[in-house]
Amino acid sequence: SSKGGSTDEQTYNLLRKLRETAQSKVSQQTQLNSKVQQMFETVISKSNQQETV
């Protein structure tokens, strides 16, 4: 049943692509979260500096 084997291969390739896409999405989300965190810390430190003045 060579046809069944090719179907399994197609399914495997599709799942692999989906997993790679999901992993890249997660890494993008992580980068975005760290950028937002940096922005918050910058704003907070600036507001703290203004308070001490």
C-alpha cells in the first residue's frame, strides 16, 4: 500500500509545518512580550525619576 505510505508522509509533513509555524509564533510572542516589558520598565523608571526631582 504505497498510497497509504504517501498519505502518512503528507500528514507528517503537514504536522511538522504546523509545529514549526506554532513555534515561530510563540517566539514572536515572547519577543513582543519582552519588548512590552522593557517599555513598561522604561516608563516606570522615568516616572520614578520625575518624582524624585
